[in-house]
Amino acid sequence: MTRRFIVRTFGCQMNEHDSERIAGLLEADGLEATDDLESADVVVLNTCCIRENADEKLYGTLGHLKSLSDRRPDLKIMVGGCLAQKDRDLVRRKAPHVDVVFGTHNVGSAAELLRRADSTGPLVEILDAAEELPSALPSKRRQSHSAWLTIQVGCDNNCAFCVVPSVRGREVSRPFGEIVAEARSLAAAGVLEVTLLGQNVNSYGRDLTLARRRAGPEAPAGPNPEATPNLEAAVFDAGSAWVKEGARRARPLFADLLRAVGAVEGIRRVRYTSPHPKDLRQDVMQAMAETPEVCEHLHLPLQSGSDDVLAAMHRGYTAERYLERLEQARRIIPDLAVTTDIIVGFPGETDADFDATLELAATAAYDSAYTFIFSPRPGTEAANRPELFISPEVIAERFRRLEVVVQRSALARHRDRIGRQEEVVVEGPSKRDPSRLTGRTRQNKLVHFDPPATGVPAPGALATVLVTGAAPHHLSGELTEVLTRGRNRIPVNVS
């Protein structure tokens, strides 16, 4: 009988993308995907380690799997991802019933590691450098109409609270031509929306152009230098726009990439995550405004509104500079939605620091915000200052106050959209009310609406919805037109 596998993901978009690759590799090796844990022969837990509760979720899940493993000795349990990279041998010491532990840099070996565990028993294999970038691997996407597109891995920043550089490594950009080629391949497969994925997308390509610059010019730049055979590699690495520059200075290529991916036939929407405020450049804002396929949504992590806390975090910008960048983006990009990340209770955060965060959040008037309680991660600078930790009671009260400010601005932003016609990509039935459909606007806002009596649009369909209601986390509306039908019909119960 064909073995079945299930992949469960704890974490961010990077983890989700890695999970798609793991699933693709296992399917390519002859296994079959299932959503039923009880019937799975292989359970893969792909982990995150950004916050402490990720550890708790993993080890809690492994505890529940122990009884299943006792009942089914042939069950194989694999743990991969950031937490596996960080904890390494600790995973099996805490959970001896785990068969395979592998890190972020050897996702591509998932199927091979399972085969080795089948023949030789449990193993731990953690690499400290990537074998290959995730997008070079087979993939099993959850949605046929949208896809992650990795443009870089790793991070060169040193934020005091973040463990990512130690588990993902130094920043490495994929060649420009390779990314555009994958976008074309995705479009040919029916994908209409891609999300460019990296730890700091603003700096994409800086390493590529720096390497090219150090290697020396291949030939003088001209009106059509890519026609010169010895420049083909440079065009593939850094794109024709950079090659045509007379100076060919070392610089990020993200603005060029947005334009190039947006120009791929069949791609209707381009999103990206995540940028860093200190690296957000005007050329990126111009590319967003001038490329119709790039969505009007900017996720700009704030983390704190206090200059003292931002300095302690090593964020590289001040509150004033952050607001200047935000105002510039809203001025250049019409109808821009802005979301953010904010940490509450960073070590040493005073009442005055937190009040500055509240004030900046109110001024910024975000469309939504992901708010997090500080979580000390071993190996980070902030975790080594326990004498500055904030009491849980103070953090809880601050968190509640921040939520009030964030939801107030989100509701106001959403109410401003009532009466507007919004283009949405249909995602399928609403999780809370399967009789309704859910779609997402260009600004990445969730919209719930009733399906038509006949001809229900499938996931991936484009539709127009009139916004009739607003809440802090979603919009409500009425379907006015189905622009495209999507590939597959979906069952929707309509009373």
C-alpha cells in the first residue's frame, strides 16, 4: 500500500513555503498526502522558533503523537525547520519517538532522510549551509491560483530580538533570471498571484551586484548590452536594467524585480513580504505605483515607536524616519494599505517608551497590525538581559491598550471602503460560515460575500464585490460581477 504523509506547519510564510517543498518531495518519492493524522504513516512537523510558544506547540504536539506512535510502531515522525535547526539533538532527547530531525538548510533532503530512517533507524542531520534554495525543489501548493516565490534566504541584520540569522544563515539572493523564469513557469501552470518571499526583500540583489561589481565589468554598458554573449551571465544574475547602467553600482534590485515579475504574462497580482523600514527606497515605491500588477499593500514592521527601544533593538531607524518613509509611500502609491508588526514588552521598555508606541500607532493609522508579546529566544542579545524583563502583568495591560488603538484605526480604514467596488480573488467558502464565500482584495483585505444562486466561482476566480459592511479584521459585501471563473467549482451550501 502507498504510504501516506501529513505536513503540519508552525510559523511564518518561510515555513509554509518550505512545507510545500517537503510535501512535493515526498509525493515525488511515491508517498500520498492526507489530512487525516490517524491514517498518516509519516508525520512531518515543520517548525518555527521566533517566539517561545512555538517551542511549546511543538513539544505539546510531540507529546500527543507519543500515544499514536506507541499504537503504531511503523509510524515515522519527522521534525524540521527553524526550531530543529536551533535545538538539534535536544529534539530527540525530549522526544525519543522522533525518527528524523532536519534543519532549514536541508529541506531538499527530506525524502532521502526518511528512506535512511526506514533502513537504519532514527537520525539527526543539521546542515549549517543551504544545499539549494527552496524554490529549486518540487512543490505541492495548497492553492493552485497563488504561489510563494522565494527571492532570497537568510538575513544580514542583527535585530536584538531575532533568532532568524542563526537558523537561516547569511543573506543569499537568487539570480534575477531564475526568479523571472519561475514566475513564467507558475503563470503557465495557472497561477495568477505570486508573493515574493524573503527575510528582507528590500535588500534583494545587493549581494549579486556587489559580486558582479567586484568581478569587474564584462564590457561597456550600452543600449543593448545583453546582446553581447559575455554579458549573458550578468543579465541572468542581475537583470538587464542593472546591466544597462553605465556605473553598474552595487545596489539592491528589488524595484527592478517587481517590474519584471509584474510584466510576466498571466500574473495578475504581485505581493511581497517582508521589507525592512531602514531599507525601503523610493525606487521600490515608484515600482509599486507604476506596475499595475503589484498590489497596493505594504507590510512595514515598526516593532516599537520609541527611539530608545528601536536603538536597543538595533533596528537602524528612528520613529521620525519611519513615519517619513510611511508618509512617502502613501503619497507615491494611491490607495495604499499598510500593516505592521509591533512587539510589546521588549526588555527595558518604560511606560514612556510604550506611550510613544501608542502615539505612533495612532498616527500611522494602520489597516491592521500583528502585535506580539516579547519572547526571549536563546542566543539573541535581548534574551541575555533578564534583569530588564517586563512583568507579565504590565505587558498584558500594555498589550490590551495597543489592541484598542490598532483595532480603532483598522475599523476606521475599513469603514472608509464601504460603498466601493473591490476586485477580489476568490479563496473559497468562509471558514466561519461555509454558506458564504471569502475573497481577498488587492489591499490584502478579507471580504465575505454571498455566492450567486448558480455558477459559483471557484478558488482563483476574479470577482467584483460591493463593500457593504466593515469590521476590524474583514469586510462584508455583495457580489456584483464574476470576472473569471477559476479552474474548479467548489461546493457551497446556500439555504
